[in-house]
Amino acid sequence: MSRLVVVSNRVGAAKSSRPASEGGLAVALRAALQERGGVWFGWSGKVLASDYETPSMAEVGNITYATIDLNQRDYDDYYKGFANSTLWPLFHYRLDLAEFSRKTWAGYQRVNAHFAHRLQPLLRDTDTIWVHDYHFTLLAENLRSAGCKQKLGFFLHIPWPALPILAALPMHSEIVKALCAFDLLGFQTDEDLWCFQDYIRREAGGEVGKNGIIKAFGRVLRAKTFPIGVDTEVFAKMATESEGSKQVERLQKSLNNRDLIIGVDRLDYSKGLINRVEAFEHLLTTYPDNRGNVVFLQITPPSRGDVSDYVDIRHELEATAGRVNGTFAEYDWGPIRYLNKSFSRRVLAGFHRVSKVGLVTPFRDGMNLVAKEFVAAQSSEDPGVLVLSRFAGAARELDGALIVNPYDTEGVAERLQEALTMPLKARQDRWQSMYQAVAVNDVTTWRENFLQALKRGGRAR
Ligand code: G6P
């Protein structure tokens, strides 16, 4: 088994035990690194006033954690700039928010080149390299020009946009060409893959053959769909254990037998949070029996707070949630509990378990693991109902959910009402089929499918 090298902007904590906040993905990657031996390479999360230093190295068991600090200019241009003010909004279909600047593009190129340069001396000839997400689309091209011949795979955790959206990016061709230096590209859904193939055929003049083979820019590679999963069993167990915990008991006591609708999201404009609150408002207006009897708990840890669009969405959400509470609250009941902080996964699992409805309504989402975690956390005897946006990748697999269009806030309110009043048998049937899906395709299966495909796939060039 060859050694594994994982590259991601955020690197899992250099610890042998699992930190409480760590998600299933980090745990699954660490397990593979531990088993095969390997390196986890990426940004340290620190911004230096001065210039770069050499990567910091930490050895834990079979894993070397190698992390690099960014200087202020590269943080601004690469992370805040091109990654999160250009690629993120564009790939989530927010052309109105995407900024196009040669300066941040140069920063993105600089950081990709620098990371490749720092990674190369750590590599062995037989390593398998797995790069994650939109921060490092140029990495393989940089490594190839430095002479790297190892197997190189890339998984995109966010959506791949349709051709007319991507074509608005002035440097779309450079990015797709650089991606073609990988041996294997992984996408979340078939729709993402089709959009990529469409670009290859119509814009790059390339070919899409059988078995995911792509020929473009003088290179041969594979592109396939690998829908990511969660650590289903572990999360289900956490949910059961957490049910009797102090926090969950406190929550239940405070609900006083009212039904709970739960939303858990990073504070991001792609998550459809304003529309979600408005949908809840429609629920209270259209179905007034819910007043005093339902509570909507929205847990929203702040994210990328120094990017201005995130500041704007935060203000807008505060205003909208405040307005709805101001309109409907009574002295003994508040409709929305809007929390700007994070909880451990264990506590979240317990909160999911005692919720009647999981409300997941992004405008666009690569997969949305919260939807899958909600399913994993339910009890088979009395499961809650998932209300899920058709624009989340998870909607392809979770056909037992009530699928909604998040832009249609009145439609979401109708489905919320249906969820709140759904008979037990229907809830059980829907949950069974969803649980089956998240149990079969969990995060370990996803990881192994990708690594197997990378192993099998022929070397590019
Ligand atoms: C999304 C991205 C990840 C990213 C995470 C948190 O899930 O796909 O790559 O790490 O958001 O965002 P942050 O900017 O804080 O890393």
C-alpha cells in the first residue's frame, strides 16, 4: 500500500485522539493516513506579519502534519480574495457576489506554486497524493512542472458550476487546464460531473470517453462522481448517548413539549438562511396553530467574518430573525432561537435526535453533511422529518426527505407543516430509506472508493 499525502487548506489537529469539534471527514482522512502512513499538508491557520518560514512539522503515530503559515498579503489575496471572494461565490452560482481581480488571482497562483514548492521535498516516488477543494486547483500543474510523477487525485467538495457561470470567470481556462494535470477528479454529484464534462466538450474542445476518461489540453485523466458521506454509525451512537446529556435535557425542558425545528449551518450566504427564516414566518402566518407550539432553533457559527459579504449576511439575518421574533413572540414563547456559536458534534447529535424537523435549505451546496447527520441521529421508533433543498447534493441520495425549492418560501412553509403533522408510519418509512442510504455510503466507503479509483486509474499525460 503506498503512502498517502493529503493536501487541504485546513489540516486536522495533530492529535491522536479525536477533538470534540472534528467532523467525520477529518477523522476518516486521519484513519487512512494512520493506516498507510503519510503526510497531511496545508495551511496552519496562522497569518504572519513577516514572510514565510519553512513548514512546521509534527509527527503523531504514522502521520506527519506539515503546515505553512501565510503572510498577510497571501492571506488577503489567496484565502480571503480569490478562494473565498471569487471561486466560492461563483461555484455557488452567486455571480452577483463574485469579485474578479488580477491581484487576487496572482495571489492564488502564488500560494498554489509556493505550496507545491514546499510539498515536493516531502514526497516519495511511490506516494499517492490527494488534494482537497477549491483552494488548490493549480497544485497538480505546479507539481508536474517540478517533475512529480506520483498519482495525483483531486476532490471538489463544493459544486462545479454550469458552463455559462464558469465562463464568467476570466481565468476559467487556466483553472480547468491545471485541473487536467491530476490523474483523477472527483465531484459530489452527477450534475457537477456533467457540467465539467460539458465544459471539456464545448469550451475546451476535449473529449469525454467511457469510464470517465477525459482527453483535454493534451492530457488524459478520469473524472467521476463520489458523493461524500458521514461517519454514520459513530454519529448515530453519539446521538443516542447524548440524548440523556445535560445540554439535551436542558433543551428539552426549555421546550416544554413544543416541537423543535432545527437548522445547523455555517453563517454563509449559500445556505439560504434569510429565506429559511421567511419560510418559518410563512408557517406561523399561514398555519397559526403552530404559534406557541413550535420552536425553530437555528445554530449558525460565524464563518469568514473578514469577508464583507459574510458581514452583510450576518446583519441581514439578525434583522430578519429579530423581526419575526418581534412580530410573533409572546411573554412565554419565542419562535426563533438564533445562536451565533458552535457546539461539539456530540451535543449537536443529541439536538438533532430530539428534533421533529431538520431544515436544510441551501441555495446551492456541494453535498451538505448536516442533512446526512440529521438522518444518522434519528431514532427508528420516532424519527424526525428532513426538509431538504433540491439544490443540495444530498437531495440526490435522500429521497425520503421532503424536497423543497428554497426560493419558494411559501412552498417551504407548506412542507414544514406537512413535516410537523406527518403520521408516525410515514416518518418511519421515509427515514428507513434515508438511513439505508447514509449507512451504505458512509465517509469510509467514499474515501476507499476514491482511493481505489485513483489507484486503478492510469497515469495522466
Ligand atoms: C466548506 C469548504 C471547506 C472549508 C469549510 C470551512 O465546507 O468546502 O473547504 O474548509 O467550508 O470554511 P473555512 O473558510 O473556514 O475553511
